[in-house]
Amino acid sequence: MAKTTEISIRCEHCRNWFPSPIFIGDRESFDTAMLFNNKAQCHHCKKMTGCDKENFRARFEDGGFMGSDT
């Protein structure tokens, strides 16, 4: 199991990246997690944005993941 080193979110409004308030410890847990209808406040534009796998960028010890909206 590769440990998670970073999870970032791409804001749906300003398109900037910021650290996710949701953190998942390893790749296996991330792959099986059902994340939907979560919201987070963007650190740049201060608007609420979706916080789901679609706009996640995750880095693991052995590679990474980018959502379909990133």
C-alpha cells in the first residue's frame, strides 16, 4: 500500500489548486472511497467548490491520480 503524500483540489470557479481538507491515508483507501457532494472553501477566491474525486489531484509514494475534471 502506497501512502498518500498530498491531495489537492482544483477550484471549480478560479481553477486554482489548494490543499484538500479531506485526507486519505493510502492508495487502496483512496481507490475505494466514495467521495461525492463534499464542499470546501477555496483558499484563493473564497468560494465554496466541489471536493470530490473529479477535481482531486492525489500524490502517493508510488505515483499519482488526477480526476476527470482536472
